[in-house]
Amino acid sequence: MLLFSVLTAAVAPGISLLIYLYLKDRYDTEPIHMVIRLFLLGVLIVVPTMVIGRGMELWWGESHFVLAFIQSAGVEEFLKWFVLYHVIYNHTEFDEPYDGIVYAASISLGFATLENVLYAIFSPATFGTLLVRALLPVSGHALFGVIMGYYLGKARFAPASRARSYLLLSLIIPMALHGSYDWIMLTAKAHWIYVIIIPFMLLLWIWGLRMLQRANARSPFRLLVREDEVKL
């Protein structure tokens, strides 16, 4: 019973954040089966991430820079981006900018959820530590996904001359932010970690919420909704 409770606490943050982001789509919500598909792909990405990360650790050592920006942020965000680009970027269901956020958050939170479950099983996890993980790494993955998806959405509907720039930003910015998060957690002294990481996460949340609003504001379906309102 205790294990079930701990596993439930490990899974709940990722599912809750995904539901929140899904419901924030104001005009044309995505098919549930597509969201679940991307979530499960995020779960599967954990395995190659661990294998590649371990190989890099053996090859390049355990310097904080390698761990933060290459082994963790670099590998994880690249694999998420790679799957998103090849599975969903040209899909017919990707028909408004906000869709990029939903799908990128789905794959990110699938990854974060399995990562949290593994932590709960193999580490001495308590509800306190799982709460901290919900507020920090799990929500961090969600926000990195929001930012990746925001720029994927811009790329999907931008002129060809600008699409490549947005695609590049959709990869580089999440990598840089994820690496910075890990760098803080690895290098900051224990009594300074929360002093630094909490403002960092607050800024990410503010930025992420603004991206949700901007992506919704650019939806082509908002005009259809307004026409229906006028008719009523």
C-alpha cells in the first residue's frame, strides 16, 4: 500500500500538469489518443537517454558542464525534439500554434513521469521529496516542453525563410534553460540552491504562461469562435 501511494504521488504531478496545459487550449483541443501517444513516446525516450548519458559519462568524465549541458540537457532535449519533429511536426493534427505546446509538453511530461517513478522506486523517496520534485524537475520539464512547443508552433506556421530559425530556437533555448537548471542544482551550495532555483523557476513560469497566451492568440480558430459568438 505504501509503494502504491508513493508511485501515485510520483505520477500525479506529470499527469496534472499535462491536463492543465491540455485544457488551456482555448479553440481546438487535440485528440486524446495523440496526446497519449506523445506521452508514451516520452516515457520510452528515458531508456536511450540513460544509455547515451552513461556512454558520455564514461567517455568524457563527470564534469559539471558535461553532466548539466550535454549528458542531461543536451541528450534529453535533443531526443524530445527529434521525436516531435519526425512524429508530429508535419502531422495534420498540428493545425494551430498551441498544438506545439500540447505535444511538446506531452513528450516532456512522459519523460519526467517515468523519471519520477524510477526515483521513487530506487531512492529513499518521501512525500516531501516527491513534492519538491513536482515543484522543480517535473514542472521544469513541463516548462522546457512549453518553450520547445511554442517555437515549434511558430516554425510550423511561419514563412519558410523564418521557419528554420524558429526550429533552431525550439531546440537551443530548452537545452540552454535545462542545462542552466542542472548547473544550478549541481554547483550551488546546499544553503543557496533554493535561493537561486526558486526565482529561476518563477521566471520560467511567467515566461511559459505568456507563451500559452500568445500561442492561443495566434490560433486561426479564434476567428471562427468569434463569428459564432456574433451569430448568437
